[in-house]
Amino acid sequence: MDIAREQGPARSAERRPADEAAGPADDLARKGTGRSAGRLPDFFVVGHARSGTTALHEMLTQHPQIFVGLKEPRFFATELRERDLARTNPTPQTLAEYKAWFSGAAPGQVVGDISPDYLWSRDAARLIAEVRPDARIIAILREPVSFLRSLHRQWLRHYVETEVDFAKAIELERPRHLGQQMPVSTYWPKALFYTDHARYAGQLRRFEQHFPRDRMLVLIYDDYVRDNAAAVRTVLRFLDVDDSVPIIARRSNESLHVQSPHIHGTLRRLIVADSRPLKLVKRSLKAITPMTQRQRLLQTVRKRLVFGEPPPADDQFSIELRRRLKPEVVALSEYLDRDLVSLWGYDRLG
């Protein structure tokens, strides 16, 4: 574990109550009226995706003094809201809706927002500080190449990416920055600039501009994997809650590898049925096929045709990508005063 201990710049501005918006964050609350049910969080797990945030969410949910509710409201990552994928619990659009997201918290519980996009977002640190300047910030960081490879699999699964080959997806960054060779079906083009996600030191500094370092906890994924229980105890102590409460450890799971984005996307369009022809097909299938058979057929198609084992890593490309990202690892090592260059094997690149 690596806990930043340095004190940031002193704050001269008067702190506002935790449930009031201030400055630029007023724009987020403009559509809301009056006070809402719920409250603002006390802490934020800001990222990264594919680095144990889901497992941490599941473990913190077990603690009676903590309320984290549903994962990923993503409210403060305002510039990342594009054609967001429809989900059961959509991103709150107003401060009132956001506070209502945490309406299930009991009095006295410590409330947390776990949204891995916040660390990547350029707006989130500033906007969180506008409404909750005394918040605690938690980040989990993973060796960059393994992180990006896992993120690529996640983007394939969630219809963001269509290029199955990881190396080719990374190489497409340059033309995609120019607006070329973007997947036609992607709803989140910014997410495909993979190496932007791995600029860890700069991302942490964005938060340090608004939060003193003694209110920022940085976990290293390797420590998290090696001793899951110790990691969560570190988080509990950081949140000033009882760290002796029994917590069942949870392990992070890798995303399934999508070997056929075309079939994967076709199934999604059929399930969503967002056009008249597809609605007719879906209605016909429902009329002639029992639900259990439809579900079994869908599972079979996904298992045999959509998902599969990820291809072996291209060792030469991994070395090249590690060389490209080594300055980021060096910068993070200096920022955290920890030798991640050696821990992650970047000292053996030659």
C-alpha cells in the first residue's frame, strides 16, 4: 500500500456545507430545485477501472458503517458524458438526482461514490471539490500495459471498441485522434485513446490541486491482489471506521474476451430492438419461443460465437508499449516515492 503523507497547500477559502453547490458546480445543479432526499458522499473511489474497484465496492458494502449504494453514478465526469450506453440506473443529471442516489444511507454512515471514470476525467476533481472540499479520495493503480489490455477487453464487451487485436487498437490511437477509423457503432470515442488512461501522475496531480495529500489514498493493484484483506483494512482506517469488522474478501475478475464484435453487436441490437424491423423480429421470437429457450439460446450463442479465451499477448508489442509508457511509470514512482519501475519490471526493458 502507498499512502501519500505530504500536506497540500493550505486552504484559505471558507468551506461550504457538504450539501451546497458552489461556483462552477452550480451548473450541475441548475435544473434541480430545492433540497433533495439523500446526501453528498464523504469519500470518492475515483479509479481506475479494471483495477479492483468492483471488488472494493463489494467489500465496502459489507461494512455497517459505510454506504456505497449502486456503483458508478459518474456524475462529476461531465465532459465524458457523450452517447452514454443505456443502463438500468442512468447517470444523474442534476445535483438533486445525484444526492438521491445515496438516499439509502442511514444516519451516521460514511457515504462513498465509486466511479472509476473520475480519475481519468479532467473535470471531476474540480467539481467534486466545489461541493465537497473535505472529501477523501481513493485511487487504485495497476501496471499500465496489463491495465490497458484489460480495459481493451472491457471496451469490446461494452460495445465501445470493435478492433479485437489489442496491438492494432493501440496503433489506431493516432488516426482516431484525427477523427479517422473510429468504430461507427461506438458511443464513447474518447475512451478509445487508451494511453490517455494511463497518465497516472498527472491524474493524481489534478486531484492534489483541490485536495490535500493526507486526504488522498493511493493503492497499488499488486498489493491489493497479494493481500486483499490488508488492502481493505487500509481503506477502512483511512475512512476512520472500525477496521476489525469481518469482511469477506473479493477478487477482481478479468473481462471476458469478445472474439466476434459483429455478432456481439447484432445480439445487442436485437435485445434493445431500437428499430421497427428489429422490433418485429423480437416480437416474432417471443411469440414462438418460450423465454427459457430464448435465454438458453442466447447463452449458447454468446458462449460459442461471441466470447472466448483472449489471444496470447504479443510479447514484442508489450515490450514496445512498456517502453512507450515507462516515463509515466517513472513519474508515478517519483510522485508516490515508491519504486514502481522495479516492481512492474520496467527496469528490465534494456
